[in-house]
Amino acid sequence: CSSELDEQSRVGQALWDPRPENVQAARSALIEWIGRAVGYSKEQTPPSDDFERDEAIEAYRAVRTGAMALAALYLRNGDPAGALEATEEPRVTRVVSPHLHEALRRAAEENDPEAWFELFSTFDHLGSADTDIALDPDLSRAAAWGAAVELYRAEPNTLRGVMPICTLLLHHEMAEAAPRLLDPPVEKAARADAASWALSYV
């Protein structure tokens, strides 16, 4: 449907060029996509042809992943406050999980490392499922990167704080940066298992 294509186009543009106007356009497209899906769900009847079946699948995808996509749009830039505000928009609140909302609140208001780790873990695993209802992999990876960077900034001297960003650095072929990040938490931990874990990265 046209709202789906607009959502994909706007989000893709905001990922590559995250200027405020592009993020705002992607946000508007996502909210419109979610709003149309919620309205469709209220009036849903069994699909009578392939077109209606595709519409039903797309509405289900918007309800299941729309709030996550909206949060990811802002987390890509390390902006949990923007994500929290966007997911509290009236047309979106019905599809936001309490767990996601609470993690965004704690990251935005408290810069809570545990919340950043939860957000990283969530988006690191999203988008990899072999299903039509998965979050877009590029968007998911972008949000995971943003959460990992902010987790490191919030907690740079713990193993929990450096593990996600070091893992992503390896995946993105920037492994030479990982030892510099690993040195302080390994020295602070002063444990053989921490040193062994760090050496596996090196």
C-alpha cells in the first residue's frame, strides 16, 4: 500500500541522512502507517482476495513492529527522549509495549546503563527472524549501534558497557579500535575471566 512505501522510503532516507527534517518526515510516515493499521484492524473482516490478504499482513506488521521502528529511528542517533516522545503520540500508544516504553523512559530521564543494555539487546536481535513480520534489518542494526554507543558513554569502565560496542566494531571490521575500549574495564575488573574474554576479542 502507499503508506507502506512512503514509510520505507522516508525511513531509509533518514537512516542515511539523519537531518532533523528527514527524521521528522520519517516519523510522520511511520505514525501514519501505524494509524492506518490500527484503523484497519478495527474494521477487519476475512480477506476475500490476494490484495486484501496483503493489506491484512501489512496492517499486522505495522501493529507488531511500528512502535519498534519509530523508537529505532531515534535510537539510531542516540536520542531516547525523541523516541519516548514519538511513541507517546496518541496514534502510537496502543501498539507500544510497556517494556519498550519503560526502557526508553529510563534511558531518556536517567541515562540508565541497564536500560541502554536492554535496548541494545532488543534491537540487536530484532530483524534477524526469518519472517515477513520482522523489523527492517538496517533499521534494527542502526538502533543497536546507537544504543551501544550510548551505553559505552554511560558506562565506559565496565565490561557490560564495552561489550556491545566492541562486538559491533568487530562485525563492522573495525576491530583495531576494540582493545583501546577493553583496556580500562579489564584493568578495573582484575579477573582472569575478564582478561580471557578480552583476549578472545583481540
